[in-house]
Amino acid sequence: MLGASPREGGLRDQTPTGVLLFLTLGLLLSLLALSISRGAYLRAVDQVTRSTEVKLTIAEARIAVDEARPDRAKEAFKRLHDLTADDARQQARADALRYDEANVRAVRIQLDVMRGDEDAALAVLEADARSKRNVEGMVLLFCTFFALAFAAAAYFVIQSGRQDMKRQNALLGSILDSIGDAVAAVDRDGKCVVVNAEFRRMFGVGFGQGQIGIDEAIRNGVRRVDGTPFDFGDGPFGRALRGEALDNLEVTLPSDGKERVHLSATSRPVRNERREVLAGVVVFRDVTRERNDLELLALQAAELQVQSLSDELTGLYNRRGFTVLSNQYARTAIRANRPFAILFCDLNGLKTINDTYGHEAGDDAIQRMAAVLKATFRESDIVARLGGDEYVALVDGADESSIATVLDRLRAEMDKDAKQHDTPYRLHSSTGAAFQPAGGKATIDELLTLADERMYSEKKTAKESRDGKAREEEKRAAALREAKLKEAQARLKHAQAVTRTAAHPPPSSARIPRPTPRAKA
């Protein structure tokens, strides 16, 4: 009980029960005593009745003897024999009776003796019957007392039980109303047995659905996650009544154009001692905020996943993203016997661009190169920036014969970029390809290493070619400079000769020298 210690509550519960048990025992004992006394009184009454019948039969026999009616006398004698079966002395006297006209006086005397003894016995029996009747009355009085006391105690216990039931129901209602989740119970017919305040709020005006009945809310108040209604048998209440136990079944409330409310339903069947389902209990917990938080976390996780796999400057996959996706693709391609190629690409002259025009120009070149690669490759290809000036692409379905087409597209896109951007530098790249034929078993790392080596080999060859061309240009320039120097020396000598001739004219017969022709480059 509220406000009482366990010991006090136990004493209060046991006191009326003990009194009721005592009164019940007293009532049972008094009823037993009443039954015994009643039986004794009835036996005494039977004896008085029998003794009275004996007296009456003796009187009939005396009248028959006095009237000299032997047939009636003999019949009376026979009845006396039957009636005195439990009294041996009287029965012996009855057996000795013989009707004889010569001995009528002796028969009369014998009958008078029997009547006298029967009168004495009847007096004793009547006194005993009265005594037993008095005992029966006293026992009946006690029985009545215990019955009334038992009735009063039973009434008190019943009333006390009702009050306790009311208090327990009130306590149960307070406990249910204090629960933050919605709780409802239905009987086997699907009728509401008990609900708490949160259920009324949740399925009532709390979410803008309008006021609806409890039974209607139980039958039609929840829907599936996609918004379609439940049949009652398929819903949490119906499945609980079928004996099923559900945990965290996600359902929704009708939204009416507002944000949909998501609930987690947990249901249990209530069984009796024979394991028969008596009712079903369902607990609804509002998980809308948790669901929204989980969706937000999922979006954030997806965004972080994309960020962890993407290059921030170009939007291409980074090294980690390329490793994850290319290995997934390679496993699928090996199972499907599908060829593919790894194309390694290096942006030439990035350091020169950074040193000459600044790092902003270098970042612009990196982004432009990424745009060229995006335009060159298909959506089914995997394009990534490994870092710095290094790029890589996994070309789906490519082999040695088709990779040339890809390289042609790459050069075309780089030419297009040069026309679209008026910058003092132009994008140049070196490439190297490694191929995985159908049924090949090479790993991505092995193909990437091979493509890198081929790219650097091509880059070295291109550099040697450029260096050779530069040396040839340098030789031609040196030869031109030497020819120009010789021409200048010749002109200088001619000028000096002209000057000497003017200062010291030669004789007329002297030969005038011809000018030296100019040297040609």
C-alpha cells in the first residue's frame, strides 16, 4: 500500500484474512455441531414417535380384548412385536400375549403392564428429546452468530478488496501515464482494455490527426513505413493476439501533409496458465527524431566517404578512391573475363609553370588537366589524381588495339583546351598504358607500376628527342653566328682597305681590287 512499509502492508493484508478464516472455521464447526445435534434430536423424536405408536397399539389391543375381537387382537399383538424390536423386554411381553377367552383377565393385566412401562419410557424419551432440542437451538444460535459474523467479515473483506482494487488500478494508471511511450492493450476481440495518456496524445490531436476513437486508433491508427495501411491481423495488435512477439517493428502515423511520424512497435501476447492468449499489449515509441538523426548521420557518412575518396582540387577520385574502386572492378572483370587497361598520365612542366607563373597557375593547370581527362574518358572508366602532376585512369574493356583511340581523344581534348584558354603555357602530358587481357590475373598495383614505368620511359624518350632537337638547333645557331662573324670580319677588312686606299692612292696603273662578296648563312 502507498505510504506503508512492507511489514505494515503485510499485517494489514493478513488481519482481515485471518479473521475471515477464524469465522469460517467457527461457522463450519457450528454447522457440524448443528448437524450432529439435529441428528440426535431427530433420533430422539423417532423414538418418542415409536413409543407413542406402541402405546396406541397397546390401547388398540386392549380394546380388541375388551370387545372380544380376537382377529383385531392378534393383529395388534403382531404389530406390537414389530414395534418393540429395539426393546427386548417389551418384545418378549408382546410375544407372550395370546388371546384366550378363558384368560382374558391375564391378557389385560399384561397389556396394562406393557402400557405402564411404555409410559415411563415415553416420559424419558420426551425429556431427552426436549434436551436435545434445546442443544440444537443453542448450536443453531451459535451457527447464526458465526454466519452473521462471517457475512459481516466477508462484506468488509470484499469492500476492502474493492478499495484495494481501486487503489491498485489508480496506481497502475499512474504508472502507465508516467511512461513516456504509448501503451495499449486489447482483448481477444480486439477491444481496448487499457491505454495510457501518451497513447491518447500520440493517436489523438497531438500530431494533428484530429480526435479519433481509441478502438479506431488501435485498428487503423498505424501504417507501414511506405504509408500503406495495415490490416488489423497483420498489424502489431493482431499479431500479438495470434501469439507472436514483435520487437522494434517500424510503423508510421498518418501525416496529413506534415512530417511523417515514425514509431517503433513492440508487442507481446498475454497468456493464462493454460498458455491461451487472453490479450495483446503493444508499446509504441516515437523514433522520428532518432530516424532523422540516423538519416543525417548516414548522409554525413556518405559525404565523408565521398570526401575520403575524392581529390579536393579536381573532384576526381584520389589515390584511396582509385584503389578501392579499381580493386572492386578488377574482381568483377576477372570473374567476367573482361579486359581493361590502366593508363598512367603525367602533366609535363608543372614545376616550370609553378616557378614561372605562380602556384595559382599551377592549380589551374591541374584542374584543366582533370577536365581534359573527364572529357576524354567514359562514365564507366575510373579516373583519379594520384597526387601532384600524376593522373591515372582505368579504361573499361580496353586492349592494346583500342587504347590508341583513347590517346587520340586525349590529344584532341588537349588541343581543344589550348584553344579555349589564352594562357602563356600549354598542357602537355606523357602517358603509359598497362593491359589486363580477358582471363588475366595481374593485380591493380602490378598494372599501375607497369603503366608508370612505361609513362616514364615515354617521357624519357620524349625528353631525349627534345634534347637532340635542341642540340641540333644549337649547332645551327652556332654555325649561323660563326658565319655572321666571318661576314662582319670581312666587311671590317674591306672598310679598312678602302680607308687606306683613300689616304694613299695607288698609282694609276695599279689594279683596283674588287669588293669581297657577303657570306651567306
